[in-house]
Amino acid sequence: MRGPVVSDLMSRPVVSAGPGASFKELVALLAEHAIAAVPVVDEHRRPLGVVGEADLLARHGGDARRERGFRRLRVWTKARGLTARELMTRRVPTVAKDDPVAGAARRLVETNLRCLYVVNAAGHLVGVLARRDVLRSFLRPDEEIKETVEREVLQRSIWADPATVDVRVDDGVVTLSGVIDRRSEVERAEWLTEAVPGVVAVRNRLKYTQDDGAAAEPR
């Protein structure tokens, strides 16, 4: 069963700017769309950098005389920057549109990023995945989650008899109970259910009739 990928949850279209966008144009974009940063793209919509609120505020807060080396030059450039090319931070946090959402969410947490910019196989900007996009998946109705677990996990992946297995969902928490054939399928049912969009947690109370040895590890 395929888990959710980035393209399932990302927002589009993406507000972006060209490298020649002026200081005031960039400020207007942030204000108009109520966003904290805007990606800078080339003519093929390949990301070149990101201009955030901090980059724009550097005009008032940067004093290059207090810095040294390359950082001094960078502070001086941003404090006097007039275009996106001069103001942008060149490291763009990107993620592939076909990457699993679980990995992208982990990266958002570990790096304390607000969002990841989504690119296709050619490196073109096609969307943005923000924290709120990931969290929105947890608003999925319980009944819809229940139907997905029964159909995709138990019937199509485990081939369990619906008459012997019960699925209950309360506020996104899935409880599996009943009896299935093999021990390995009990564990497989649990990690497949955890991958269903909207699932907050899984309580696995399934029992098995046959101990088929060490349970197979999920790939």
C-alpha cells in the first residue's frame, strides 16, 4: 500500500519572484499573501534562493563593521540590497514531489523549518509543503479513515476476513481487534495502518492463530 507522498498534501500554485524583483515588490508579495518568505526562481522556475522577512529587515539591523570575512560581505550586501538576487538566501530547502510525507514531516521538525519547496524530477518548482499542510491531514474524518483501513490494509494487503476483524477510529486513533491467521500479519497490519493519512496512533489488539516465526520487517 502506497503511503501519502508530498504531492498529495502540498499547496499550489506557489507565490514566487524573479531575481530582478525589487525590494518593495518583495515586501508587497509577503504582505499581500500573508507569507513569511518567497522563493526566487529563474525563467524555468528552478529555485535560486529564498527571500524572507529577516533578509528584508537586514537593511535596518545589519552592521557589516562588526563582522569579519565572508559574513561581513554578506551582511553588507543584504543591508544595501535592492533586488531579490542581492537579498536572497541561496540555500533553498527543497523536497521531491514523490517523496514520502513522513520523511518530509520529520525534516520539518528536525530542522525547524516552516516549509519545504517542492520540485519535480527536472528541478522545477511545483508546490510548497508547509507545516500546516501536514497537520491538515489529521482533520480527515474518522469514518473515512475506518473505510480506508478496512479496504486498503485489511482486505487488499492482509487479505483478512472482515467477519473476524474489527476497526474502530476515535479522533484519529485506530483500534484493531479480532483474529487473523499469522503473527507476521498482525505486525504488518499495524505499520500499514500507521501509514494511512489522518491516523494519529494505532492500538493493535489483534491476535493470531499461527506463529510463523520472526515477523517480517517492513521495507
